Amino acid sequence: MANPQNQIQPIKTDDGSDSLYLPHLDEHYHSTKGAIQESEHIFINAGFSFIKKDTISILEIGMGTGLNVLLTMIASASRSIKIEYTTLEKYPLPYEIYSKLNYPERLPMQSKELFEQIHSSEWDTPVEIASGFVLHKIEADLLTWKPQTKFDLVYFDAFGPDKQPEMWQPEIFEKIYDGLNDNGVLVTYSAKGDVRRGLQNAGFMVTKLQGPPGKKHITRAVKLKN
């Protein structure tokens, strides 16, 4: 199968930040209502800010544009905590696509340099790309990948259940549940009934939260301590 990233089309979302459109799935990487505001609402406010630890181990399902990594770097610096950030991506974006995204211009704290470090850092090995922030980019498919450590927080940012149903199956949620520490958290933009039931059946306590502009609800799931 040809790399679908070769067909990617850049778009501008309503908050002025860029995103990407993937024609073969008829899917956008972010909400067209606003890429940055969506990611901040779901993954930073509902996920990262919910974890109260000095060191946080994060697993991201779907690195995509690298926006979630960048936002996490900015948020972690403001809290002076250490981050171990693992991100999976089956189809990494080429330079000619990610280099044109305007996130650095719309975010603070030397974002241009940080964004370049995120994408240029070596794959499949942990790299400390900023003080206290270790990034481990893994070129892999979640369906076959096996975690080697446990995590405190999962950003579940795969393409939607109607586009990639195999990524939202019960066995995937069970794998993630097993890969979380006690009181670990999963956050995702999807609040579909099947998704919430799948997470509950895997053992999570599931909460439906208010979504960002253009989306009614999102989901936060917690692995309670036994």
C-alpha cells in the first residue's frame, strides 16, 4: 500500500491554526473549528493538567503533526515537571509537510525551535529534546506494538472510529488499560457510546466531559487503583 501521507492536503482551521486533510479517509487531523484549541482542550486541559505528579509518563496514539507534543512541552515547562513522552506513528509526516505548519507562530516559548526538535529527533530511541523532556518517537502500528513500560497518561488521538474501526476495538482498550499505572488516565475526542462502553468493559471509570467548540463531548477514562 502506498503511503497515504503522500495525498495529504493542508487546511486552515477556524482558530487560524493549520491542520491536514487525508483524502483517502475523508478525515482531518484536527477539528476544523480549531486545531490548537481542540488539542489544548482535550489533551492538555482534560488530560495533562489532570495528572498531579512531578514526573509524568505519556503515551500518544498517533503523533500526526506533533501538535500534542509541542503543547505538552509548553505546559510541562510552566509546571517544572519531567516528562517521558512516547508517541506512536505508523506514517510519519515528511519535512515538506510538517515544516509548513504554523503552530510555532501561534504559540509561545521558542515554539519554532521546539517544533523543529520534535520532528528532527531520531526515531525509535529516547531523546532528551529539552531539559526534563524525553521524547521517544516510535514508527509502529498500535495493533502490533507491545508497550515495554507503563504510563500515567494516554493521548488517544487515532483517526475516528468510523474511519479506522480497528483502532477502537475492545482488545486495544484492554492493551492500554494493562499498560497504565494505577490511577492512569486516557483522554480522547470521541464520546461515542461504543467507545465509552469499550473503555468501561476494559476496566476504566469513564467520564463524559464537555467538548471544545464544534464538539459536544469528549471522554476521560481512569484506571482506578485496585
